[in-house]
Amino acid sequence: MLLIDANIVLRYVLNDHTELSPKAKEIILNNEILIITQVIAEVIYVLKGVYKSSRQDISNTLLSICSMDNVCLEDSEIVTSAISEFAVSNLDFIDVLLYSYQKFTGKNVVTFDKKLNTKLSELQS
């Protein structure tokens, strides 16, 4: 199993480099892949901040990659839930990740962030 970084995911998604994008595609399509949560967060940060991609496009793209048979995630259910929530929320990815951890594990998130607290209160309903 290969542990890949954000650059591999970004070159695959963006298909913007004549040399590296095909290599990224070969790596992702022809190997067992592990993508850790921090890499997902970095990819989202770059796609949203640098490339100005929409939340929905980012979510759709990452969910497509994460659903590939050869791709594994840490805490898959939690991370895919957070990616989905990111598309429909105005919260940062880390905040929706914390929300998803509370949702799936029952462990309470403690924060001073008002928007996150509002989102977390949905779980109490």
C-alpha cells in the first residue's frame, strides 16, 4: 500500500502538468492507496484557496477518489461524511471533520467557535 501526499492527489485531480499528472494518475489507478486525513485537508485547502474551486466540485471530486476500490482512508466513514458536509456548509473542513467525529463517535467537541457550536447543536436535536 502506498501512502500518497497532497501533490499526487492534486496533480491527478487538476491534470495540469504534462509530466507529473500522468505519473499521479498511474500511481493512483494502479496501486493500493492510503490517503490520510491531513492530506485530504491540504487538498481541500489548495483547491479552495489557490484554485478557487467550489465546495461542491471539491466534495464531488474527493468523494469520487475516496470511493475507488483501491483507495483507503483513515476513519473512512467520518472523513467521507466530512467531505460531504463541506459541500453544503460554510464551515472550514476541519470544523466539519470535528462535527463528523462527534456525530459518529459520540465524543463531544469543545470549542469557542460559534459557527461550529451552532453546527454541533444539530446533533443534540
